Amino acid sequence: MNLPLANATLLEMMYRLPPDGATHNSCRAWALHDGPDAGVVAIVDDDKWVLKSLERLIKSSGFRVETFVSAEDFLQSDNDSKTMCVILDIGLPGMSGLELQRLLSAEGRQVPVIFVSAHDEPEMRTQALVWGAIAFLGKPFNDKALLDAVNSVAK
């Protein structure tokens, strides 16, 4: 099935690499978000399948993406100045997503955080939102809900 990227599901996007094969609408999105001063959406998830799927979904909307398999990898990167937001899993090995959010906040790094997690427990959701997360999406989640959260930061 060859759907335009804007209408493709997360699974369908996993097998595409924008902007190759991008539609007219998604090309406009690339022009909007991929300039030299455009921020980067950082994605931190230890599940490589989810990481690749999220990367393709976010790229299909025209954003630049950097991926990390752990909170520690994200912290070691030199991307603070260019990170527009972080899509963050809670259940990471080593430092958890909530611990990373707390550390970023304690260090004064004002990076918007969007949580995606299979562990959608009310206490975790409340804690993440109280500490400033802009969204908390339980897996599986709606692609549009995630893209809406990312786009809210880009405005």
C-alpha cells in the first residue's frame, strides 16, 4: 500500500525513509522544520523497533531527529543547544526516563519532555506532568497525539 506519509500509520512509516518518496504535503513539512536553525527532536527509548518507528514518524512530519537507546547516551551527547524536545520512555535500563527529566530540570535545562510509556500508571503520569512534561502518552498511542505534542513545541 502506498499511502501519503501524512496518512501512513506508524508501522507503515517504519518502512519508509522521508523525504525519499515524500508527498507534496510532507515536502512542505520538511521545508518548514528542516532549516539550518531548526531544532532537533531527541528520542530516547531502549526498544530499537520503537525507536526506529518513532524516528520515521517524526521525520515524516519534517523534523530533524536524533535517537538514543539510554538516558546516559542522551546526556553524553552534545545536543542541548539544538534539542527542541525529548520524546522519552519511562522504563529505560539504568537511569529511568523520570530520573532523566528530574536531572534536566535540576540542572536548569528547559527541554520540553513528551513521555511515551507502556507503564501508564497514574502515579507516574502525575509525577511526570507535575515536573513539567508537556504530554504523557501510554503505549500504544495515537500517532496524531504524539505529532500534536511535538508540533505544540515547534510553534
